Amino acid sequence: MLDSIATTSTGTTGTKSVTLADRVREAIAELDARGLSTEGVWARTAARHVLLGLREEEAFARLTPLGGSLFGLSFRAAGAREGHKNAWEPMLLVDELVDVVEHAIVAIEAVPIQ
């Protein structure tokens, strides 16, 4: 689980471990501070990915770490069921974390969840 994979930073107060899911949540908070509506957006790990969802709904987007500062963005396939092996469209975008999260949130606002 990616929550167990962490980056480590050392400061005056010791070592702090930050998971990938934590980094995604920080990106969501940064976008909210910039004025993008992120109300109800959640992030959780699933294998090596981080899933984004809205309120109590299923995940609508999947972020995949690709190495370095790059992440891939995939959206849930139309009609896919939770846990279905072909639940995700092919990777649509590769960019840095905050930009990928922003594109996912803007897209979900543009296409209402039914």
C-alpha cells in the first residue's frame, strides 16, 4: 500500500514521514487555497495508485506515480464497477502532482457524477 511508502525529510524536530496519499491531500488543500472548489474530494491509496473520489461516491480518478516528479492520470471507465479489472481508461495525462490533481478536479466539476 502506498501509505506505507513514504518520503522522509529531516528537520530540527526530527524525521517526518510523508506518504504519497498525504502529498495528494496536500495538493488538494493547495488547490483549494488557490480558489479551486475541492469540497468533498478525498484521496486514498489502492496498491501503487492514489484514487480520488467525491463525497461518498466511488473513485473517479486514479493517479499513478511514474518516477521522479511525474504522475499519470486515468479516469474511471464509463459503466465500470468497483474492483473491475478494466475499471480505468488508459492514462490521459502525465504531469507533476499538483497539475494532475488539478486536471482531475476540474474534469469532475465539468462532468457531473450520475
